[in-house]
Amino acid sequence: MSDNRVVQGRMQTPESLAELIEGEDVMDAEPIEDADSDCPECGENVISVGYMPSALEFVTGYKCQECDWADTDRD
């Protein structure tokens, strides 16, 4: 699986994708994966990335590759 993916026309690394989802810098990010789901807004492919926004939290973020939709697994 490639470490980088095209999201909304721009190449994203795991860290830059996590920062796009989180809205701020993250400490670390795992490789980008297919989320095996479709975007609820536009129906296109959704990808996921696990990341640490802080030393005490691990989050899985989800981002549509074609539109602005993004979500996390936070409760």
C-alpha cells in the first residue's frame, strides 16, 4: 500500500492527511488505508489514517478523496 494518496487533487502524506482531518498539527500518523466505504456526501471513495494528535490520544480519521467530508472515530 502506498504511503501517499491523492486527496481533492493534491498528494497527501499520512501526516498531512491527518493534519487536514484534525485541523492542526499531529504528532505521528500511520500509513493511509482504504476505508472500504463511500462518502455520505458525494458517494466517492473514503480513505482512513490512524494518528496521534497528542501523546495521550490515538484517533482514526476518515476523509473523502473528492470532497470536503471528513470524520473521526471520536465519541
